[in-house]
Amino acid sequence: QVQLVESGGGLVQPGGSLTLSCVASGSIYRVNDMSWYRQAPGKQRELVARITSGGSTNYADSVKGRFTISRDNAKNTVYLQTISLKPEDTAVYYCNAVVQRQRFSLLLPYWGQGTQVTVSS
């Protein structure tokens, strides 16, 4: 089994900052792409940021310049550093990781349970 556990969510004022973390554990040969998604009430889940195993990144236009995704491959951990938070950033943030559990095995996606980020004054 593979488990993803997010942490770092909470309540922050507009303009504030927050750093989210996600740790992958269990039977893991290699972690490939790692991503952050978010889902606000009444809205679809959307991709926020993605980072490949080689360090290439992609961001949603709405967060570009404010959010930074990074990873520590030795710890199977992905981070999302956020600054200049806006009320519209309020959502449950989910971690996703594409994991290869054994050599030559199929790569499969895994999800964390989510962490709440609330931006409000």
C-alpha cells in the first residue's frame, strides 16, 4: 500500500502565507510526478501545481507567481509554498503522486485525504 499524508493547512488572513507538505510512504520503488490539487465548495477539483521527478514544474495561471512547488526525493515529500493568499484560494488541497511500487511495474496515481486552507479576515 501507498499512503499520502498532507499537513500544513489552516486559517490565514488575506495576504498571508502557508506551506503545505505531503509525505508518501509504504511500498515505493519510485515516485514520479507529484501534484497539488484543490477543490473549493461548489467547484470542480483543479490542478494547482505539478512537479516531475526531474524537477520540472507547472502552475495554474491563478497561482503563478504566488505558489511554489518543490520536492525532496530522498524523503518522498512534496511541498507547496504559498504567499499573498487570497480568499479565492480557500479550498481543500489534495496531494497526488504517481508511484511505481516495483521495478518494471505499472505507474499508478495515489491521493491524500486533503488539508483545509481557509483565507479569511
